[in-house]
Amino acid sequence: MNLARGLHVRGRRVCVAVLRGGRGFEAELQAAGVQVLDLQQGSHPWSPLILIRLITAVRRARPFVLYGYMSLPNVLAVLLRPVLGRTRIVWGVRAAFVDYRGSRFLFRLADALERRLSFLPHLIICNSRAGKEHAVARGYPASRTVVVANGIDTERLKPSPDGRARVRREWKIELEEPLIGIVARFDPMKDHATFLRAAASLAARMPRVKFVCVGEGDAALRARMRQLAAELGIGERVIWAGERRDMPDVYNALDVLCLSSRGEGFPNVIGEAMACGTPCVATDVGDVAWVIGDQGVIVERENPEALAQGLASMLARSAQINGTAARLRIVREFSVSSLCDQVESMLFPPAAEGKACA
């Protein structure tokens, strides 16, 4: 969304085609003047009509660039290459390691096809250094694979004492009560189980600490995680907040943001929380260590006790952390302006002025 809006403001014609409408940030994009195309339009999520609609749309728009994001969109983009003429195909690789335990077959298939078709795109943009290393190791062409870190909107994401108080009132959490949160969709990659086991270990030592899970995703997995919390004896201390549209205030409401993932590329939630001045404890995956720098705690993945110890350590010194240094790191290193500068120069060489991007 940040990139699409940024390119639009710079005078580029941008259309965002989504595989499933009614999700994500369509309203924000449309409010900014960016065209949004729903490819599903009520059909089955894996219907061939999606590909037909995409072909029709790109033929009509005749874009200079077709930019895919993640495995399935990337595969769809290169499948269109025979009908696109001179349109450049660009891939966005958003993960450094994908753990498909518990994932559906079609997602594993899309990942396998992406790897086999990686010689076809004109350019591959990874959002993390770890992502590029992983891609090249899998056979992606090193000469056409580059890194551009995500941009964090630090004008929207910033410290807000009022936002902190409002969300805590909603969740019935006192201002002085320790609150740890995970912000992630329910997906095996995000490893909510490790977060909950770490929470149970920490709760045994700290009777006042509370926890919150923010995000939607796989409904069955979410139900299993709620059952796990009950089995661990922390069911009454975990808030299941679902999807939120007020994320700056949510980050401010937390004393610590936890990321327990098995794999990541560039973890936006870390940058977003830091922009709000919220300290982070995260597993050592993807570019987490690069994003956090010396402003957080990094622990081994899939290790609940290590995660619990990291959270306890951060809570113990959270009162002495004002968050300014963490925010300044994000403002300095990961701005939206820098993201747009880099990607625009890669998508549109000087001879392509005025061209459209889909």
C-alpha cells in the first residue's frame, strides 16, 4: 500500500489487482486515488476466471510493469508473459524462509512453481537480505535479484499516550499492568503455539502479566490456539483481539511486541512497533536482527523458554525505555520515501517516464 500510494503521488498510473476482494487495504488505496481491481469477484479463490480477468485487465491497461507480490501472484504474472508483449515482469519476494507445515497443498504448489519459473521475470525484488540469500540458494538468478527493505509509515505510526489509554480501556487492562502482544495472522509460520507456551511460562512467574493476540487468518488454527491457551492455564489472561484497523494505538497499548515466527523476510510488525516506541522481542529469523539492531531482544526460534526469558528481560527494563532510540532507527533506516525512491528507479528507467505500473 505504501509503495502504490507513493508511486501514485509521484505521477505514476498504478492499478492494484487483488486475488480476494474485501480484505487488506483496498479502502485506503481507493481513498488515495489508486485503482483497485478485484480479480475474484465472488468466484472460487482458485477459479481459472481469476487468471482470465487478470489477462483482460493487463491487455486493457498495457502496463509498462506487472509487479507480483508473493508466490501465487508471481506465478500468475509470469504465466501472462506470452500475452504481455514488452511489459516487464517483476517479482516481489516477501519471505526468507517458508515453513509449510500445516499449509494447504496449493500454497506448496505455488511455491514450487515459483522456484521453477524464477528464470522468467526481468527483475526480482526481495524485501530482506535473508530473502535474497534464500532465493539465490534455491536457484533464483543472482544477477536479477536485488534487495529493497520495506518502508514504515512513521507519520501514521508514532507514540500516542492517548491511543495507549484508549485501547487499554477497551481491553480492560490497567495502565500499569504488563501487556505483551503478538500481531500476526493465524498461520503455521507465525508459530502462535510457541508464543502461548512462552506466555504460560512467564505467567507462572509474573501473576499480573496479560497477553493479546491481534490478527485473523486460519479459523481452525485460531480455535486450536485458543484451546492450547486453555490447556496451558492462561485462557483467562489472553485477549483475542482479531483484526484491527487502529494499529498505531494497538502498538502503543503494548509494553512489549513479540514475534515468534519460524520464518520471515522483513517483519513489518517489528518496524511498526518500534516506530511507536514499543520495544520488541523476536525470534532470529529473516532480517529481524537487522531491523531491531540494538533496540530489542533476539532469541532462538521454536524455543518457548528462550522466548519467555527474553520477554521477562524486556519487561524488567521496559520502565527505563522511552522508545525514542527505537523510533529514530526506523525513521532513519526504513522510510517510505526511501522505499519509493529505490523501487521507482528499478521499475522505471529514464526512458520509461510516464508509463503505467500494474
